[in-house]
Amino acid sequence: MTESEQTTDDNSGQDGSPHVPTAPKKTIVMVGLMGAGKTSIGRRLAARLGLPFVDADDEIEAAAGSSIEDIFDRLGEANFRDGERRVIARLLDGPPIVLATGGGAFMDAETRGRIAATGISVWLRADIDTLLRRTSRRNDRPLLKSGDPREILVRLMKQRHPIYQLADIVVDSFDAPAEETLRHVLDAVAAYRFAEAT
Ligand code: S3P
């Protein structure tokens, strides 16, 4: 796709979103708790911006040749975090993409530093009921299996929200249709890029 074609694509304009002249030159990194919508919104964002979408958890599983649950079970969380750090570093070194990270990735200072240096981070902030509802659809998140999911998520919110808040962009991802949240993310990314360029 040429730059002018992308300009036409991105600048649909009818929904009132600010003009996004070209696909971002930086990787856009989706951050937030399990169930915040990082994959679902990230995928849509990538399609709208004409960037590839990559899910860091999928990449970790591919690199390890086993599931996240398996990695946690057999090797432990610390080992998973090492792999997560390495995989995200590799992805950030490559061409721009939309990257959905696992909920714990942004808690790692080294990863945060890399993201700040090379990417644009977007925290999808969701309330506890939204997170609970969405995470209950899947049963493969090791952290949510060690007790009551509501208590675990509330604890993680307390620990992680102050750090997620360091993201470049914060967008609420409550009980709205995905297209609406996507529009807010697109607007915020466009505004961020405009501010960065001026
Ligand atoms: C984790 C979140 C998961 C996955 C792993 C640990 C976390 O990813 O990386 O189970 O620490 O919050 P999602 O946020 O995509 O569910």
C-alpha cells in the first residue's frame, strides 16, 4: 500500500476522528489487565492503521513450543517473565506493529523502558465487572486459577494501575461496543502523534 492510499484509508473522517496522515512509524503497544480488550481492540486498531497485529502471548507460546499455562506449571512465573521480556524486546526491535502484551508485561521496568524508547503505549482501562465478565469466557489464565478471580483482579488492579498509568495514552474500555472503544483509541493515538510531531 502506498502512503497516499494509506492516507485515504486512515482518513475516513466521517466518524469525526482526527486526521491520521500515515501509518505510525512506531509500534503501538496495548497494555492493561487480563480482559481489558488488548487483543480484540489491538486487532481492530492494526487493521485500521494498516499495521500487522501481533499478540505477545502467542509469540511466547510459539517460541517456547508450549502454552502459557504449561510454562507457568513446568517452569514457573519467573521463567515466563524472562521469556516475555525477551520476546517483547525482539518484537520492539522490528518494524512497526500493533502489539498486544500480556497483563504483566508493562510491570517489568526494562520492558517499560524499551516501550517508552521505541513505541506508543496505550492502556486500556477497565472496571472490575468488565474484567471479570470478559475473563470468565476463558479458563487458561494461570494467575486467575489460584483463588477467587474477583479478589485476584482487585489485587492486581491495586498493584498495576499506578504503573499502567505511566502509559502514553489511557483509554477506558468499559462495556461499550468494540468499535466505540476503537474510535477512542484511534482519536487518542492521532492526538498523541500530532502532539509528538509539533
Ligand atoms: C498475565 C496475563 C496474560 C498472560 C499470563 C500472565 C498477567 O495475558 O500473559 O497469563 O500477568 O496479567 P492477557 O493479559 O493477555 O490475558
